[in-house]
Amino acid sequence: MGDMGDIDANLELEGIDPSRVPVHVGCVMDGNGRWAKKRGLPRTAGHSAGEEALMDTINGAIEVGVKWLTVYAFSTENWKRPPDEVRFLMRFNEGLLLKHRDELNDKGVRIRFTGRRDWRVPRRLMKRMDDSCELTQDNRVMTLTVAFNYGGRAEIVDAVAAMIADGVPASRVSEKVIKSYMYYPDMPDPDLVIRTSGEYRISNFLLWELAYSELVFSDVLWPDFRRCHLFRAIREFQSRDRRYGGVEGL
Ligand code: IPE
Ligand code: IPE
Ligand code: MG
């Protein structure tokens, strides 16, 4: 019973109401390049340092009882970066999967990927993604969705194209039908979206889904992000009054 690690964890969880933990947390993992630059390192060193941040955030999310965690790993706009950095990110993500998927599987994490499957994503990485999804598909402790080659506008474009291809008549178009054409119709909308590195924008993350998400912006650069920052964001979330366009307290 209770070693020091548990005691620390309990202290960190203090002030969080376990009955109002956000079901779905989204995370825009930003600031890797700046973290590296501050240390005189290449940008890619910042991406590498993001690994520990990601694993600690995942473990913290499981600990606090988040059921869905979606992390933005590569956007449809990130192809604009120098080819070396893009290549690094592809290899890095493949390596991350190989290194952590068994441990995530043991913890009951279901891994999924959201985004466009296009020819620019190396086939080996695509295969690792598919394998990880298959391996973990029956897990239900938490669903970790990695947004990779993901763009919120691209998702809407793909949904509209699929609806037209299916011959959905204009009279049947509704929010419910559009949702059913999104990449993962079973995914609940995020309750809380966190963006690190002091940038106050969405950068094409989950545009349709975050209509009523609470947004928390943190100045911490992603490689320095840890579960304590996640818990802080959840406390902030719990202090907000979500009205959904209605009136307070009803
Ligand atoms: C986020 O960090 C990681 C990705 C977008 C892949 P950045 O690489 O955007 O870091 P900054 O914003 O340049 O500091
Ligand atoms: C958003 O960060 C995308 C990811 C974190 C993967 P960016 O660094 O690409 O966003 P901008 O360019 O600052 O808007
Ligand atoms: Mg950035």
C-alpha cells in the first residue's frame, strides 16, 4: 500500500472533483521548436523531448479518469516545414509507437489515429499505426487518439465529399448526419482543449468538434508539460460555467 509515488500523486490530484472530470481532453502539443532553440539545440531535439511530456500526460489522464485523450501530433499544414524536420517527425512517431504500444496496451489504452491517410505518410508508419489500432482495439480504460496529418477543415471537406458520394439529399443534412460522417462518429466532443506554448489559437484542430469546448492556454512549452499541468488545466475547467448558449444555473 501507498509508496511515496502514490502520496505525491494524491497531492497533485487535490482540488479535482472526481465526479466532474472532463470526459474528453484535447491537447495541442506546441512549443517543441522554441524549447530546443532556448537550449541552442536543433528543433528536432525539441520533438524528442516531447516524448516524456506525452507519456506523462497520458499516464496522468488515466490516473485522473479521463476517458478520451486526443493529441495533435502533425497537422495538414505541417508539411510546409523543412523536409528534414518532416522526415524526422515521421520516423519519430513510428519509433514512439514501436516503443510504447505494448505498455499502452497493458494499461488498457485503445490507440487510434485521426487524419488523412495520404501518400505522403510513409507506408511503414501507416502500417505501425494500423497494427497499434488493431492490437489495442478492445481496450477501454482510455482512448488515445493521435491526430496525425489531421486538419479540422480537411475533416469537414472529407465529410461533405462522402455525403455527396452517398447521395445524401439536402433535406436530410443535419448536425447529426454531418457528425456521422466525421472521422470518428463515436468520439464525444472534447470538453477541454489545452494548448501549450502561449499561443492563443486553434490551428485547425477539431474545428467541428470543439464548438463548445472549454479552452485552456498554458505558457509551458510542450517538452516541459507534465501531468501536474494537465491537472491544473482540469481544475481550471472545473471552475468554468458551461452554458451551451443557455442561462446559468438552469
Ligand atoms: C509542436 O511544436 C510540434 C509539431 C507541430 C509537430 P513546434 O514544432 O510547432 O514548436 P514551435 O511552435 O516551433 O516552438
Ligand atoms: C499546431 O501547431 C499543430 C500541432 C501541434 C501538431 P503548429 O505549431 O503547427 O501551429 P501554428 O503554426 O503555430 O499555428
Ligand atoms: Mg508550433
